[in-house]
Amino acid sequence: MDARLLPMGRTAVLVEVVGTAHAVALRLAVGGRVTTGREPWTAVTEVVAAARTVLLRVAAPEHRDVVGEAAAELARMLDPEALEDAGSDRTVELPVRYDGPDLDDVARHTGLTPAAVIRAHTSTPWRVGFGGFAPGFAYLVGGDRRLHVPRRPEPRPRVPTGAVGLAGEFSGVYPQESPGGWQLLGTTEVVLWDVDRDPPALLAPGTTVRFVDAERVDWQAPAAAPVESKSLAAQRRPSTTRARRRGLLVVEPGPLALVEDLGRGGLADVGVGRSGAADRAAYVLGLRLVGHAVDERRSAPASVEATLGGLVVRARGDLLVALTGARCPATVDGVPVAHAAPFRLADGRTLALGVPPAGLRTYLAVRGGIDVEPVLGSRSTDLLSGVGPPPLQAGDVLPVGPAPEGFPSVELAPHGSEGEDAVLTMTPGPRTDWCDLADLTDGIRTVTERSNRVGIRLQGKRVRRSLPYADSELPSEGLVPGAVQVPPGGEPVLFLADHPVTGGYPVVAVLTASSLARAAQLRPGDRVRLRWARDRR
């Protein structure tokens, strides 16, 4: 089968094929080669299948083109029909209450009555093609072709748990509350994702799914799932023995305080993104200041990410700590302490962070690292997926791990001053032909209130669609941190650490690594200029 290579920034490539069966076949073939440990596949750090593409993330820019060419050659040798029926022969029934806000709109799009839409959705079996977007989210294919409808022009900021929707050729169920642009037909109460269940995802690739009208069947709704899984809730109040270790007592968490590390990789197939520290450069610097060597292809100790200051912690045992990221007024028992320099936090002393005058996220690194229990291989909190330790609360005790053998090699680090406007540099994304790129770099944009660790929404001149794509729908594709996505409304979204695994709007650019770190420090009201990098490769 033919394949087209499209750059996704400097460390990823999108391999475009002709359809879902081809994408699934290529994903399986690449995954098998990555496990062999042979070149060039050792450079691949993530593989994300989607409707007509496979996203390959690599360890360094010099690997991107070599891996892309190898994947394209592999695609040309594959026979997707041989894998068409691969997967589970399991069938799952999902009772649905068809009272969604877009049911009438779908009826108008399709020329059917609302009742006929419900019959079409329930009369034909669907099959899980691939995962993505969110933990437990499955893209379902093979339903009634009359139900092919476009996504909404603008995504909703919140779609409820269990919402059943349509987008393009797919149907799907939102496993938890999240943003989304699918047309919503109704809701189901079946729990699709539970980290305490084995496997945690109810719908695996190859599973047959049958939707059932809940109004027409005698069906008992399952008990509501807890807000936090047992494994996460257990971390909220550590045991007495664990609390006696060296650690930090959270006196006040501030607006939002999270535990973050480098994130969790290799789980995109079940819809779990990497997550990790939003400002990775500041996080890594903090660890270096307290004596940790960081290899970004391996795990690293966790730190605390504090949003807009306000964090107050008390030491249990003598600790060596450092503050990086957004510079904020900080004191130990009322005495000011330095930023971007290690200092001793003695047993019983209290560290308090004020509100940073500029920037958003401050990192508290501790020699030994924050040693909460990992979830799916990482201690990071992913706000989009809900995977990882819960946000910190007053009274939490954060255990600190053993100190490394080495000692700090950096005693003071320079901290760049922030100008009035943030200038973010970009390299081309895979869909540069979908939009008027002159609009993207024209003028100043403002960070809106609808911004968080998932992404930043920018207000300013709207980016127009190119005429050939003015009314086109893009099948869902893999995403990377720093992806610049343009919804039909024309206001760009810059994706950050907790971005969804896949998305259905064109990515026209990707922020460079340094600009991604800068973007993580933007707060609502900040002014932004987007510029192309001198080297666009």
C-alpha cells in the first residue's frame, strides 16, 4: 500500500495511508519491529495509530526522516486484508439513553428522523478499530454508512462521562468528562475505563460493540464508579509507617499542586498520553540543582508542580530542595530563599511560595524525589485522563526517596527574564495546506481563560481554512506536545503535556522544544506572537 510522510515537528512523523485497515496493519508491523531492538526502530519512542495515519515519535531530530522512510517502505509491503479480522471475537453490549443534545442535528445532517437515527445506530454492529483520545476511548468502525456526519464546528469544553457520539465514519463513547467535538446522541452508564480492572479498558481493538436503546430493554445500571480509583485514593492518606519517612507535609496546596515526572510512554493504544511536567526544562533543571542526573529516555524522580504559587510545605527530616520555573517570592519560616539555586530545608521548617508576578508554574525539586506510588509506570498526574496521583490537598504527606550517590554539579542557574510578549517559534506540522499560514503569524494573540495543562487557546485574528478544505473533515490523527491545531472557528490551540492522544482538527505547526517550555508558563491574558523557526525542517 502507498504511504505519504508528513512532518510533525522535529521529532515525529505522520505516515499517511489509505484507510483504517491499512493504519492498523502498519501499527502492528511497526510495533513488532520496535520490540526487536534493531535499527532504525530503536529510535522510536511512541507509535499512535489513527483513522488513516500512524504517528511515529522518535528520540532525536536526526532519527525522524530515517524512521519515516523505513515505515513507508514497510507500508508498501503490507497486506491489510490479512489482518482485517484479527483481534478479539468478544461482543460488548452498551445500553444508551438516546437524549443527546445533537440528536436532532444528526437527523438533519442525515435526512433521517431522530427515531431512524437511533434505529440505524443500534441495528448494525460496530467494531473497535483503534484506541486514542482518552483512556478507554475506542474508535468504532463498520456501522451504518448513513450515520457519517461531520464533527461540531467548535469542540465543547466539557463532554460528560458516558456520552455516545458520532464523528465522520466513527462512533465512540467518552469514558470520562473531557473536551470534545463529536455529535452527541445520548449517554451510557457502563464504565469503560477503570485502572483497578484488568484490563482497565473495556473495549479492546477487534471487540464487537452493539448499542442498545435503554428505553427498550430491561437493564439495570451498574453502580457508579468512584471518582478516584482505589489505588489513587489510597495515596491520599499514606500509612503511619510511610508517613514517618523523610518527606513533605502539605500545609496549603495553593490553586493547584501536582506531582509530575517525565511522564508515561508507550500507552497510546489505550488512550493514555505521556503527560509529565508541563515545563520540562524547568523540571529537569530543578533535579540537576539537587544532584539528579536526568536521562529523558528513562524514568526520573518526581517533583511538585505548583500553579500560581500558594504552595506551603513543611519538612519531615532534613531536605535539599530547589525552586525553578516561574519565579515567585519564597520564604523558609519567613526568611527569603533564592530561585534556581539549591537550599537546605531543615526538619520542621516551612517553605511558602507567593504568587509569581510573571509565569504560571513553579517546580519544587527535592533531592531523592517525591516517592508516591507510580500509576501505569509514572508518578505524573494527567488531568485530562485522570491517571496518576490526585491533586495535592492540605494534610497530604509526600514521601521522599533515597538520595542519589552524586552531588549537585550546578549551584546556580541563570533564569531568563520574560518580555512583555511571548514569541513562540514553530516548525511545520502535517497539515500546512489546510489553512492560510499567513493568518497564523499575523499580529498578537491573547491567552484565553479556557487554557490549562491540556492546551492553550489563543484569541486573535482567525486562521482561515484554505479553499480546497473549507468544508472538509479531517480523520482523527495522533498528536504531540506543542502541536498547533486549528479548529474550524479559526482560533489556534497549542497542546501542552496533558494533550489527548489523537485529535480531529488540522495540526499546521509544532512548537520548538524551547517554545513549548515557554508556552507552559503562559497565563490567561498573556500576549503571544507566533513565528516560524529559521530552520523549518
